[in-house]
Amino acid sequence: MTSNESYRVYKILNELRENVGDSEFGYRVQGLFAATLVCLGMKILEIKPQGHPDVIGMKENEIINFEVEAVLGKSKERVVDKEDIKAIKPHNKNEKGYIAVLYCRFPPKWLLIDYNRLKRRVSERISIITMECLSDKDFSNEFTGCFYKLILSNASRLFTFTFHLLRNKALEGVKLI
């Protein structure tokens, strides 16, 4: 990812947030997250606009639960919510769970943090830097790269991608890249 690509993605995300507001932006981030998973070859089983977990995917007979959120503006930390941790907790050896955080400052990036790295940090305030240290680096980097491709290849029509459209396309397995 070049700094030019990072800047373009940063500008596009900020324009989208300014045009739709923080709440709708959160829903669209969730939809874009699911669309990115599809591009990485994951089958999306469920996307919940309300409730936990936000997204449930399957890859190679493994169920993966995700809680998705965006860190906006000047915020540089978040509290690990008990309900989020409970939602991503694996219940058997064929399950995984991640908190997925889109850091919307420059350069935008996804931080995907495995349940096992967070389970003892419930109700703690965690800085973006700590989240980055806890994240699965390979998965986060691969995910961010695919997310950039998704955003840049759909830049001219991204504003028309509502949560419901993104949700339906992801559930159908339609790749948007």
C-alpha cells in the first residue's frame, strides 16, 4: 500500500462519514468488512445490524465470529466491552473469534485481534498502539490490503453502497472487486 493509496482511502472514508453521519457510517463499515471477507474467500453466514456477533463467517470448515467497529476522529483508545468478548468466544476447536477495528485516522488500517489476546482485558481501556501490538499482523495486513482494493476500485460508487446492499451482496458471496 502506497502512501498515495492510503491517503485516497483516508479521504474517501472521511467523505463517506461526513455525508452519512457516524451511525450510518458504522453500519457501512460493517458491510464493507463483510464484503472484504468475501474477497478473501470467506463465506458469510450472518451479518447482524443489531446484536452480537456482528459478522459470522466460515473458511475451511472453521466458524469465525467478528465484532466490528470503527475508531473515529481523535479517539485513540477504546474499552473492551464484556458483550463483545462474549460474542467472539470460541465454543469448540472449529471456532475462532476476532475484534475487528477500523482505525480511520491516517493511514487507515484494520486491526484484527484474536479472542485469546483480549479475553483478559475486559473493561480495560486499550490504546490503538496496544491494539496494534495485540493484533494478528498477517491477517490485519492482508485484510487492510484487500479493503484498500475494495474501496479504491469502487470509489465512484461507494456512496451508493448502503448497509443492506453490502449485507445482501456478502451473504450471496458476490465479490465487489
